[in-house]
Amino acid sequence: MFEPKGDFSENWHRQQNESVERYVDDDYEADGTLGELFGGFIATSLDREGLVLDIGCGLHPVLPHYVKHLNLKQFLGIEPLPVLVERDFACLTGVAAEKIPLRSGCANAAIFSTSLDHIENAAQAISEVVRVLKPGFPLYFWLGIHDPHILAESKTFAVVHTHSRGLKKLARIVFAPLEHAFLAWQMYKRHRDLKNGIPLDDAHVRYHTLATIDSEMSGYGLRIVRKISVPGSASAFIEAVTL
């Protein structure tokens, strides 16, 4: 069991410990297609001269796909899992986003790459990140989207990510309507459980949908500058600034 800095619930500790096995899997994010697309999204507006923070950078030893081609002058990972990893980039290990040990106004951008749904107190984390950012500088989010029709499309047709081949892929295409219905039923259960404070799985604290993104960001005190849904995947890219 690890003990990251901060006051977190027992459920959060359990979720994060069970996440370690997923992160250290050699196949985890082996396909960098979506990551590189996210990097392209970031590149169009990023100030590359200053410090860029990666909130929840994971346990991988090399630069993430979304920043490896950006030629950043200063890149710093923030990772709550205090697992010893020999990285080729700087990282504050065992540090949660809710309490970042950096001075105010020192960073030019912050990246949340599929990490926001793992943060227990997202409002506090966003507030802390905004404190560390220079006034008016951007936050970039890669969010996993859990609308049932989007999940059905991405899991079945996999335009961007191809997770199945051959007969398995053909079967998933043929049975797409049934998968859609099954995912819709799952989403009903997930919304019900989330409303009642029941953990949804062993890794996520919250689920994002296209219908809730705007209100969620507004609730964090952020204004969305750009937002795109990635075709064929259950992902959305967002650039936001403070209101």
C-alpha cells in the first residue's frame, strides 16, 4: 500500500492501488495514436517556452505520446502513485493534484491526460492547478467519454483504436446494436450508482459525458476555449481557461 500526500478516502486508496497493475502493463497505451492526436490539439495554442505540467502522468519511463514531439523547454510530471520509475523526464512522485508543492504562477500550461476522472476532489485539484498557472494560461484535458452510443461506436468499429481483428472484429460489427443496448443499460446503472455515491469500478472516481462537460468545467471555474470529440473513439479534447 502506498501513502500519497494528502487526505484521501479509503475507497480512493483502494482504487489507486489497483490501478498500479494497469499502468505497469506493457500493453497499456502501447498504441499512441490518440495520444499523438491529443498532442496535435495541444500544439496549436501551447506556449512551449515555459513550464508545462502533466497532472497524473502515469508510470511510464518515457515522455508521453502527446508531448514527445512538442520540443518543450520545461516539462514536469505530477504523479500521486509513489512507485519508483526511472523516467527520462522530471516528475514529482507521490504528489496529488490537490496539493502541488510549486509556487504560484510558475507554469505556462497544465495537461490532464485521462486523469481528471481519477482525481477524488477535482474542484480542489483544478483550483490548485490554476494557482500554479500564470493568470489566463490554458488547461488541456483529454477526457474519456462514456455516452453509450459513443462507447458502442468506439468499442465496435474502433476507427482510431483497433482492439480486435478477424472474426472477433466482424462479430462486434454485426452485433453493434446489441452492444449499444447493453452499454446503455450499463450507463443507466452507472448514473444511478454515481448519484448514490457507489464506486463505479476499481479505477475511476467519475464519468464524463458530452452532455455534462460544459457544466462540469463551468463548475470548476473554467471556460472552454476549444472542444472536439475524436471520431471513432470515446474521447474528447478540451482547452480551457479560468472564467
